Amino acid sequence: MISLCYNNIMENRTSQKIAEVLGINLHQIEQVLALTAEGNTIPFIARYRKEITGNLDEVAIKSIIDMDKSLTNLNERKATILAKIEEQGKLTDQLKASIETVDKLADLEELYLPYKEKRRTKATLAREAGLFPLARLILQNANDLEAAAESFTTEGFATSQEALAGAIAILVEAMSEDAKLRSWTYNEIWNYSQLVSSVKDDSLDEKNVFQIYYDFSDQVSKMQGYRTLALNRGEKLGVLKVSFEHNIEKMLRFFSMRFKEINPYIEEVISQTVKKKIVPAMERRIRTELSDAAEDGAIHLFSENLRHLLLVSPLRGKRVLGFDPAFRTGAKLAVVDQTGKLLTTQVIYPVAPASQTKIQAAKITLAELIRTYQIDIIAIGNGTASRESEAFVAAVLKDFPDTSYVIVNESGASVYSASELARHEFPELTVEKRSAISIARRLQDPLAELVKIDPKSIGVGQYQHDVSQKKLSENLDFVVDTVVNQVGVNINTASPSLLAHVSGLNRTISENIVKYREENGEITSRAEIKKVPRLGAKAFEQAAGFLRIPNAENILDNTGVHPESYPAVKALFKLLAINELNDAARAKLQTVQVAEMAENLAIGQATLKDIIADLLKPGRDLRDEFEAPILRQDILDLKDLEIGQKLEGTVRNVVDFGAFVDIGIHEDGLIHISEMSKTFVNHPSQVVSVGDLVTVWVSKIDLNRHKVNLSLLPPREAY
């Protein structure tokens, strides 16, 4: 009965808690949860239900949904624990209040610990043997405890010393379950202890990846996420030994304050409780919490990097040659037209160990391809043999001033090329040639190509293999879904992989759309989408606004205006005397008084603002607001660099300690966080994002390690 009543009470408190933590209005939270319960997707709610949610974006909506799930799980666990303690007849008003107000699952389990069904321990056996009175005598500082213990000897505790050890075990177990002592110890470790690491087996660290952690120490509360993940990985690989350094004497003194008088047996109880029970338990908890926080940080960073990568501006209207480098097996080339359609593939041998004859033949072949197909850009993958291939391409392009090249991050291209999807698209091609196609298309339209790849395989994060893969996948999928719907999708050219990320659509419906297209020709209106098998009314409602039809008779079908708002647009045009969407019409739209017009049309102001924005730029692409990649015609070598040299580059990856920038050499240069601003920077993502074009200055060159350090700050006059 208590479980049911408790759940009813806690359900009413959940929204209030979310409001308190997220700083979002209680009404907004209730509306989001209600819309979600009706089967609406996050992108749909964010774009088309702004009046209801108070203009919350996708991230805020997801935070509400996630926190609601988390609190619901916590409340269910609280109800279970309360019921179990009540069954034992030990549920006091004070304990109940403590359980009801606790915010963390770990703290809840700490409160439940004394009442939890336990495995059989030495303390259990001692209690069953009747040693509890002896334990009480220890606490009372009775005289001659050894003699007193003689009367408690029994099977399993045959001597007075064994009986006293059993009594001590009872006291240790009881003391180690004291919630207040455990809480104090937790806070003591968190605020004052050190997390330390030392080398365990450096032979397992061939590349000295963990060298800086061979003798490392940092205060627990100040541990940075990337360091936590590094220690975890080093420990898992057997390279590092990780432990804590505590002020044990301080802990022992604090525990001793519980007793008026101390005898050797109480000292032993305190020592065992601190050293063998509570401290190890709190160490495990803190290591878990540090790891969880580090995971969340790494996943958030990966998500942000992925979002910026997906929003990189596409290079439209360009014929691209994809160049997948390799040493012995030859470079695979793929030419695609302006729409990404494959025109031809080729294999050349442009770099050693190929003979000079083969290299010369490769130059002739590449030049012929550039001339024959009027190549605008060559997209070179940044994998094995990339640097050598770049030099080769740059040499050939000296005869083609209208053709440029760009280094493309090929992370995940091999995953795609070996996938079932790639085999279905190009069944007659080898894996390597499919990879070259992916590299070319990735430059033309990064979003359309990257959605074909598992987001975890796109290398724009740190320690992504050391975090919860389930949590990582969920967050990255959310990012992809959000970006795809924010950008919009051309229903007549999109692949099933891209369509599957549209709000309301799934893999089956997406494949049905493509099949319908193939059988019936181009889809000419949003209304026609309803004819696609398995695409019901709810799916249409959720998806329609995000699907674009460029050549539709109704221009609204190529905008973000939802079909449910078409009548409002018709009424708007009538009020403004607009017959067609020309420059004169757009001028009228720009003068609309939104508040007054929204009231006349009986729609929300936020919805009207979005409608006007879409009508002013039908078919607009959000990505056009972002910077396109830097195109190059000549190679830059590490030996060509000088300290203080000014360069242009593209941010490839952002990590906790800095950002990696492609400046046209084989290895990306590192901008350390300390070189990003004259003022304090909490995190590099505050300054740069993946895909940003940045001006940098060379601050350090290490020829032996092929490393270069960069700075966003102009050098001093001395340079």
C-alpha cells in the first residue's frame, strides 16, 4: 500500500524537481511531458509546438524527458525500499523523510544499507552464536574483557580471543553501516584526498601514451574528466596502478569521537571500520562517480563536435574526385558528379614502394581524369599514405590552376564501405573504391554521407571507446536526428539512411519512400507522401514539415512551414494581397507586425515568425551559414614552418585540453587551451568548434616527433 501511495505523491513532485534543477517553468515541463506521451518527437515538439512549450529547443526538451525518466526510476526505487523497511517494522518518520528527500541513487542506497538483506558474514555468525552481549560489553568498557569473553565461547568461537574477534566483527559491521559516518568519510575523501597513479608496467605502453601519469597526483575534487578516463584506460591496460592517498589519522580521530572512552578493542573496531570497510567503499563510489562525470563530459564533447561536423557547409555544384590513399595496394579513385552520382573509378600507384614507372603512369592517369571529367576538387582521405599522396596531387595540380584539393577526415569511411548499405549501393565495387566514393561525397554533402556511418566511428571525440557505448549511441543519435531535422531533407534525393533520421520516420518507412520514388517517379507534393505504404497520419504529421520538395507546385512544400499551417499562410497572403512569392511579396512580409498579425490569423507568434522566415528564404539550408573547408593547391611541409608563422586552418577535433587544427601538413597541429585567449577559458569549446576556419600562429615545432603547436594569439613583436 505504501508503494502505491508513495508513487502518487512522488509523481506530483517530479515536475517540480525538474523545474528546480533545469530552471525551466513548471508549466513548460508538464507540456513537454504531455506532448511526449502523445507520441510526438523531440524535433517536432521543438519546431512546431513552440507556443505550447514556451519556445524550448531540442536540448532542453531532451533534458526534461531524460530527467523525468531518471527521477521516475529513483522514485520507484524509493518506493521499493520504503516498502521493504516497513515490512521489517523499522520505518521511522525520520528515516522516511530522509529517504523521500534524497536526490542521488547512491545516497539512497547508503540509507538502505543497514536494512538490506545481507550475505552471511563473520558478524552474522557471531550474532547467531550469541556474541552481541559481548559486543555491548566492549562498548561499555567493561573490566577484564578477556575473562568476560570466556563465558561466550561456543562452537566456531572456541576461545576468548575468537569470541572477542566475533564481537568486534559485529561492531565493525554496525559501525560501517552508519550513514552519517559514511557521508562524512565520502566528503572527507572528495575534498581532501589525492588520486594518485604510478607506473605498473611501462612495457605495455610502447608509445608512451601514459607517460605523464607514471607519477601523477591530483586532489579528488579537482580531477578533470579526460584525466580520469586516461587513468581508467591505463589501469585497464595494466600500464598504471591507481590508488588514493588519505589522511587516515584524521579519519580515525573523527571516528573515535563517537566514544567517551577508548579501549584496545574499540580501537580495533574503528581501525577495521575505516580501513577495511568505509574507506574502500567510498573509494569505489568516488571512482564510479568520477568516471560517470567524465563519461558524461566526453559524450557531451563528442556530441558537440559531431553536431558541428554535420553542419559543415556542403560544396554544391562541384565535381569531386575522391582519393583514398594507400602504399602497396594503390590509391583508389572515384569521380562523382555534382549530385554525387558515381561516374568512374580507378586505381593508381602514386607513391613508393611503387616504381617510378608506375608513379609516372599514375600522374598521367590523374591528369586525364581531371581533364576528362573537369574535376573541380580532389578530396584526399587523411589515412595511411595521405601525406605522400598530397605531395603527389599537389605536383599534378601545378598544371591545373582551376582544380584544388582538400584533406578530408576519412574516419568511418572504411566502416561504411564494408557495410551492408554500401554493398547495396555499389555491389560491383571493392571496399576500397566504395571508400573513395564516400570520401568524395563527404566533401560535397557531409551530412548526407555521414548519416550512413555509425556516429561512434566518426573520430571527433576523446576516449569514446572508454565510455558507456549505449549512452554514447543514444546521445549521438539524438545529435544526428536534431541536425537532420533542423536542416531538412529533400525527399526526392535522400537515401534511406538520411530519411530514417527524419522525425516520425523509421527504416522501413524510409525504404518504402525510396521504393515509391523508384516506381512512381519524383514525389511532387507533401500530400503525395501519404500514399507511401506504412506512412500513417501520425508519421505524416511528425515528418512532413522536415521534408522538402524543391520543384513542388506549392512553394510551401519546399519550406519548413508545416502543412497544418498552410491555411494560415493562405490567410496571410490574402491579408497582404500577395499572389506570388516575389521580391515585392517578401518586402511586405518583412513589414508584418507579428503580434497583431498572429492574433488576426489565430496562430502563435513564434509560429508566425518561423513561417515568415521560411517564406523569405524558401529552400534555405541552415548549413550555408557555416564556413566551407579551405581548398589548397600546394603542399605545406613541417620543415617549411617557422615559429611565429601565420596560417589558416580548419578545426578537426575539440578535446578537453585544446583543439586539433588541419593546417595542411600531415599531422594536425594542437592549440592548447592556454593558447586560445588572454583571458581564462574554462573549456576549448567556448572558443572553437569542429569545422571552424581559424587563423593560427606556429608556437612550437618538434621535427623528431612530427608535432606542431599552434596559438590563436598573435606572437609578440619579437617574432
